[in-house]
Amino acid sequence: ADYLDNGNNKMAIQQADKLLKKHKDLHCAKVLKAIGLQRTGKQDEAYALAQEVAALEPTDDNSLQALTILYREMHRPELVTKLYEAAVKKVPNSEEYHSHLFMAYARVGEYKKMQQAGMALYKIVPKNPYYFWSVMSLIMQSISAQDENLSKTMFLPLAERMVEKMVKEDKIEAEAEVELYYMILERLEKYKEALDVVRGKLGEKLTSELQSRENKCMAMYKKLRRWPECNALSRRLLLKNSDDWQFYITYFDSVFQLIDESWTPPAEEEHSLEGEVHYSIEQAVKFIEERITEESKSSRPLRGPYLAKLELIRRLRYRGCNDEYKLGDPEELMFQYFKKFGDKPCCFTDLRVFVDLLPSSQYTKFVSQLLEVIPLSATAESEVALPADIKALQQHLCVVQLSRLLGIYHAMDKNQKLTTVRELMLRYRHGLEFGKSCLKTELQFSDYYCLLAVHLLLDLWLEGEDTAVWQCLTLLEEGLSHSPSNAQFKLLLIRIYCRLGAFEPVAELYASLDAKHIQHDTIGYLLTRYAEPLGHYAAASQSCNFALRFFHSNQKDTSEYIIQAYKYGAFEKIPEFIAFRNRLNSSLHFAQVRTERMLLDLLLEANISTSLEESIKSMSLSPEEDDIPWKDLRDNRDLTVLFNWDPKDRDISEEHRRLSLEEETMWLRIRSLTLRLVSGLPTLSHTIQPKNSEKTAENGVSSKIDTVRSLLQQLEAAVDSGKKFLEQKIQYPVLGPPPTRMAGFFSNGSCQCQTSLFYLVSDIYELDTSGLEDSAEIQERIGNSFKSLVERLTDLFNKCKGDLIEVRDGTLKTHPNLLENLVFFVETISIALWVSSYCDSVLRPFKSNLQKKKKKKKESSVAMPPVFTHFLDYVTELQTLTSNVIDHIKGLEIILTALKLEELSLKDTLLLQEEKKFTKTVQGKVQSSYHHSIQEIGELLKKRLDTIKKLKI
């Protein structure tokens, strides 16, 4: 066992063998040997050994534990349940084995069996947790039931009765048990009863979370629409803590609900269960003013009351009645707020929410008013007044961010923008002095100046200034050198490098972000969207692997979380874990990565290192099966991960999100159908004698061609809806979701090529079934398809021609679209070759039959059917075309290597000396990345060329 723990599996196997020589029936040794075999990749032997032991139904703890570990490593948790079912039969009173059995069921989600196992445990050892495990399993049955009616009428009422029995017998001990009762009542929509539980004696057990009782009561009052109670409770909680924002929201919601219902308090008794109620605007105004007065006496400044006043003004304006309540002018209030909290980084995010209250004519005045109160002092060296300490720096940063948010920077012309960029960078470099003692992992205080300068340059780039984008990269690289763990710098660099078509620097940047767990789903798209389209096949493989590893382990990990939740009685977390697992399983990104990964593997291996048939078999792909949950696809991408300070009209909107999801889904459908069509090719391989065509249906092969034809129709439909979608000419914000590859796929002609290749498959199949004799028409059709395919592929190649990086008036311009077209070309030519090898498999037997006839008849000339010459010409032309592309790529390599970037007279003399070295680095990175892409594409095409040479019938 020690050897296994240290990862020395070979030694472990040897030691186990020694032991087994002496005691050949030692179960545990056998299982430990099996674990060693499993870890050294001998899965089948390991499984056989394990089943040998399992068949004996062991009951010793060591063997059972070891087998559990083994089955888990084999991803076969269902075998663990069988083990413990047998053990429990033999040792019916073992608490330990029963609880292991329960957990084994939990791993595979067998809720009904869990319920029974829980009760069996409770009978052996009447401990409360076991009883409630059983109750929770009923709730899980209700959640997973497809039929909502069943869960409301059977599972939940049964769970409720089980808990009530314990309540009547006064056996409720723990907080978790009360939580569970509350959860059942809430799901049954018995809000009144749930409220009574929380407010009653049982509610006293709810102590582990702060304000757990109050929050639950509030939730029930809201469900019951009991606004007086909502109001009184939130008022009471705000008196205790006037900085708790959620209760301000409930307070305002309830006040306005009560006003709309014209509620008045009852004359004789209490206002409500929770005490005094506010039901008019006057009371609300007075209440907020009192909170502000209270705040001025408190020992530390609280933001809540001041922001609540702005929130109230906003709500009153929305209702069209603000002026008569004299709450003050929002501009003045925000100014006062800035004076009080301007040196805190949160000041900007607080005020951001309320800028709508300012009239746009006042923006510039408001900003200069704020600037006047910041202590800045002019120095001899610079004409710009600079802050003397971190507080003043934070205040100034807040104002700069507000200027961007209010659109003041957007309205500037080119020269004003460049001057502002200079000033921001000067402030950024000056601010670095305050952060000299910062650790590598801490951000510099002035980082936002640099980011804002880059945002301004991005504006210029989008307006057509080509040099601006290089300056963006230069400033970001400089920023990163001072603040190596600033994720915003890295994310922005990733986006800009990708827009320029350079993927090489991105892999390293992404790795340094150290994305953990769920981030592979939320920001993984930054990597997987660009790696392959920009020709970095190896990196694409790797980035797909990162993501897939996370998605696959999610299954296993979630079961472990659920088991921990049972052990510690955190029942309310269990449905959350299940929902989390489902959300990941139906993730859009997961489906994309799965599909692209398989296409990529075929591209790199099929018919190169392994045959297409073997590759498809090893992926267990079949054209009939579609494992993508189209109806439930969830877009888990974090599209706001990049900070920006854009006004609402320039920012990413809900509409953008909706359109992006629609576009991604369409593209995924096209890719998934392409993959399934390719996986259909080997299923058509030559198995039929053309003579007895009645038998074909029994062989099941004719249904295979039907599958292929139906997939082809679906592909046509998907392509049509994709084209319709693109007619809308949607422009996402520059930092919004990246567009898919769909537009390029259509415009460069890859789409038409790939579809006609699949139509060709259908024709060749027809030729295969009808034979060579009376198929002149099909043969001619095939011949024409070959011709038009060569033309289309040549067109596609012409769209790849041109310089990848060119120097224009002293600035670099990259053409990533040429790179993307080349990648599409490689993919399309690969599909062409897979289809050709299918043609080859059909034509070869025909040819050998003809040659046999020729020998029999001893004739010198049996006329060769035209399809043979068509195919030969086609293959020869494919070979020539591919050789031409390879030569073109060599040419590109030479040009790229010869580009002397040093000679670029960076004519922008605005660049300082230290910036020039970063510019050099950046341009070097882009050049090297393009070089790398071209090399990988060239290597792959050479391998493809070798497979063409084998296609001579």
C-alpha cells in the first residue's frame, strides 16, 4: 500500500505478487495489485482481478475500501453499490457498511434506494441524522421527478409527514433538521406554515448564519405578499445596522407596495407581527434622514444611508414625484458623497449606479467640481498637477473613471485623445512611486490610469488609426511589467493579440492567469475560440484538454460534495450542487470544446497516424447519435470579465448576449453536423454486392446512407439559418463577445466546398449500388463534381494569398483573416481526402473485377469506364494544388523571417525610450506567432500530401 501511495505502482504489483505466492487467497493483496495494474494502464487485467475478488463477496474492511478506491479510479461507481449490497446481506447489523451503501447510492444518484438505506440504518441505530438522510432522499426524488404533480402530491407530502412525526415526538435536535423542514414546506408552497416554524420554538435552533431567522422570515413575508411585516422587519434591522443594503431595498419595495395598496394601520392593535410600519413617502424620507444623522455620530463612516438617499430619489423620480419632498439635488449629494468617500476605490462603483440622475448638460461641470476638491500640486518637472499621496491619487482616479463613464472622453477628437493618453500615462508612471513596496502579487495603485489610456487608444484604433493598437499592446506590456498579477492587463492583452491574429503570446498569458475550476467554463472561451482558427494546433489541443478535464471531473467531484453535505447535514446545499452539475453538463462551452476537440483530432490524425475508421471508433462517435442538449444549452461565459467604463449605449447589452448565444449555437450546430457526417464515412464502406439489391436493407447499410443524407439536409438548413443571421450585420462592442468563425466559413467558400463533398459521397454510394454498366449518368455527375470541387478549392486557396504582415507607412498591419482562411483550407482539403479514400474503396474492387474479365476474355482493350479517369485526374489535381499551397506557405515563411522589424521607423515620436523596448517586444511576439502558425499549418499539409500520394487506383 505504501508503494501505491508514493506512486511506485510497479513495485506495488511485485510486492502483491510475492504475498499472493504465500497466501493465494489474500483478497486485499489481489485488489492492491489491481490498483497497481489500473494505474499502469492495464485496465482490463485490473478489472478481471477485481471481479474475481468481488464475486467472493468479501466482508473485510480492507478489501472493501480498496475495491471502492479502484472502482472510483475506473469511473465505475455503480460497482461499489453492488459490493456493499452483498456485504450488508452478510453482515446485516453493521452500521458502517450500511452507511457506506447509502453513500454509494448517493454517488450514482439512486434516490429511492438512498431513502430505503437511510431507514434501514435508522432501524439498526436510531440516530437522527440517518432518519433525515432518508427524508432528504425523498426531496431529491421530488426534484428529479419529471412529473411535477407527482412530487407535489407524493414525495414532498411524505417527507413532510416524516418530519412532523419527529416534531410531535419532540425528537428534533439539530439546526439542519429545522432547515430541512423549512425546505420541504417552502417547496410545497406552504409559506404560512414555514413562517410559523421559523418564528416558533424550532426557529430558535437557526443560529449558524447571521440573521438566518430574519432572512427566512423575510423570504416568507415576500412570498405571502405581507408588505406590512416586510416593512417593519427591514426597518427594525436597519435600526440595528444602517449599512445593510439588502434591507434598504426591501424597505423601499414594501413602502411603495403599501402606498399603492393605500394601506392604513389598524386602529386598536399592533401595526403588524413585526411592529411599527411605514406606509407613506414622508415617513420614508424622515427615516432615511434620521439614518444619515445617526451615521454622523458613528465611529466609522457608513456608505449605506447616503446611497439609500440617492436610491430613494431615483425611485421617486421614476414615479414622477420627487420635488415636493426636498431630498436635495442629486448632483450636490453625489458631490458630498465624493468628498466623504472619494479616496476609497468603491466610490466609483457606488456612484456609477446613480449617474443617470445627472442631466447630461451638467456632466462637465460636475467633473470639474469634483476636480476642484482634490489636493493636486504642480511640480517643477511636469506641467501636470500631481497627487501627493495615495488618497489624492484614488480621488483623482475616481474622477477620471467618471469622465469616461459620462462619455466625456468619447466626445474628444483624435488629438485631444492622444493628449489625454499622454497625461494618463504620466500619472500612471508617477503613481508607481506610491507602490514601490508592493509585493509582486499586489496591484499598483495607479494601474487604472494605464487601463484607461489603453481604452482611449482602442477607440482610436476602431476609428481607423492603425498605429493605436500597437500602442495599446506597448502600454499593457509595460503595465504588466510593473504589476505582474494584474488580470485586467492580461485579459485585455489576450483579446488584442487574438484580434491581431497572434495566438502564441496568449497561451502564456492565460496560463499565468491561473484559471481555477469553474473559470475554465466562464473564461475558457478566450482561449478555445482562437487557438485552432489561428493555426496553433498543438496549443488548441492543450486548451481543449484543460477544459474537458474540468468538465469530466465535475461529474465525480459533485458526487463527493453531495456526500459531504449529507455527512455534515448541510441539506439545503444538495439541490444547489445538483443544479450546478446540470448547469455545467449543459454548458455551451462544454459542447463546443467536445465537438472542436474531436474535429481537431481527426484533422491531426485520421489517415495520417491511424485510419479514419479507427480514429472514429476510438472516440466512440456515431453519425446517429447527438449528445448535445440543444434545448437546455446554457451560456456560462463571463462576458463582463474585462473592466470597462463605457456609457450604457456603448456597453454590452442583453441583446448582444442573446444574439451571441444564438450565433454560437448556430455555429456549433454546423460543426457538430460536419463531425457527424465525417463519422458516417466509414459506415458506408464497401459491403454490398450490387446484384442482390433486395438484401441491402437487411445489411443495414442502406439505412446508413439515409442517415448521411438526412444529416446533409440538416446541415443545409443550419447553413441557411446561419446566412440569414449574418445578414443582420451585428457589431458586438470591441470587448464584448468575440464573433464566431461562421462569417469567414461562408465568405471564403469552405462551406460550399464541404457541403458539395458530402453530396459527392451520396453519388459515389449510388454508383456503388448500381454498378458500372448502366450508370453513365451518375459517372458524368461525379466527374462534374470532381471538376467543380477542384475549382472551388482553388478559389479558396486564392483567398489565402497575400502578406500576413505588411509594413505600411512605417506601421505594421496584420491580416489574421488570411490565416483563418488557410486553416479552413487545411480542414476542407482533409475532408476532401477522407471522401476521396471512400471513393477509392468503392472504385478499387470495380477495377480488379474489370482486370479479371480482361484476363478471361484475353481482349487487349476492355473500355475503362470514365469514372476512373475522372478520379485519377481529380487526385492528380488535388496533389498539385496541395503542393502549390505548401510552396506558398514556404514563401510566406521566408517573407516573415525577412521582415526586419527594427527598421520600422516608429514614426510616432511620442514614444518614450522605455516604451520603444516594449513596442519591439510586442511586434516580435506577433511576428514569431505568425511564423509558428505558418509552420504548424505547413507541417500538417505535408502530412496530408503524403496521404494523397497513396490514392492511386
